[in-house]
Amino acid sequence: MPIIAPSILAADFLHLSDACKIVNESSADWFHLDVMDGRFVPSISYGMSFIKQLKKEGKKYFDVHLMILEPEKYAAEFKDSGADGLTVHLEACPNLHRNIQQIKSLGMNAGVAINPHSPIFLLKDIIGDIELVNVMSVNPGFGGQTFIPHSIQKIKDLKSLILASGSSAKIEVDGGVSLDNAKEILDAGADVLVAGHAVFGSPNPKDTIRKFKNM
Ligand code: DX5
Ligand code: ZN
């Protein structure tokens, strides 16, 4: 069964405790939390104080996706705010190996996110050191975008790289994931589905999560 990670970015920010309840009571596995700095990506979302508040009610794994420059400045604060896994962007980190070591030394699972234009082979020398790869299937910065079809080939390439290297990294797919394309994404090799609008924009989010889980 896939790991399902609803993205809180698509929840109603006036009723975050309802969103926590939905995820807690559903068959979802993780909370997916998107942090945007207005520099690496065009938009600004929320930061560590927001996540710390959510952690009081969110009872599942906190998967924090940093779309920010210089994540090393904030990694310890994200740990303190309740992050269980911290994902940084390949494109934002000139010293990516150092970022990974820092995240692990803080006691979190380390992930690397890769933008639609970046080829999978750039992960070759880091794949053995990380627990997660986030394959961005939209350009990061906004929820509610359309899935980029070429991502399917990237998931397959990544699966081959993981098998060839003996890495235990999970493949997470993030952006434009829906009940219509989830099966194809999972067949290509994905382990984790992030879904924002498909979950919180649906009439019955818990039921939608159940459908994703049973794909
Ligand atoms: C986009 C974020 C995504 C976003 C996904 O930059 O990384 O996690 O919340 O939202 P949907 O599922 O609506 O595309
Ligand atoms: Zn994300």
C-alpha cells in the first residue's frame, strides 16, 4: 500500500484543527508541509511556528518539504518544531551532502527534492545517503497545478537507480497527483503520494484519502 501524505497547503487555514483531525482520523500516513521562502520559489507559505502549532494536533509523521535557500540555517528549528523528515532541494543546495549530514545528525530522516528540469542521474552520488527522494511533478511554488507527464519516466529512472545502488530511499511524488493519475504513478515505482487539492478540495477528504490508500 502506498504512503499517503496530504498537503496542508491546500487546507483551509482558518480551520487547521479540522484539517489535522481529517488526517489523524483517516488512513493517511504523513502530514506533508510545504515551506516556501519567496526566493527559491516565487511564493511564501509558512514556517516553523506554524508547523509547531500544527504538531500539537497532528498525530502522524511530519514530512517537511523545504523550498528555501540556505536550509542549513533553519534545520535545527524545523526539528524543534516537530519535523520527522526534512527534505531540501537539490537545486537550492551547492553543498547537498553537508545538508544531508546535518539533517541526519539532528535526528531526522533526510530527503532530497528534484525539480522537473533536473535529471535523475544528478542523484547518483547521494542516493545511498538519503531516506527519500521527492520527485516534483510540477514546478514548486504553488498547489493545484497540473501533473507534468514526463515525471512518469523520471520515477522509472529513479526506481532503476535505487535498485542498482541498493539504496532504501522512498520515492515521493509531489504535485498534481489525483485519483486519476495515482495508479500510473504507483506503477512507475512511487512509494509516497503527496496530494493537496485532490484531498482538501474534494467533498469528502477522508474518503478520498481512503481511495488513494487502496490504489
Ligand atoms: C508544490 C508543493 C506541493 C503542493 C501539492 O510546490 O510542493 O506539495 O502542496 O499540491 P497539489 O497536490 O494540489 O498539486
Ligand atoms: Zn511539497
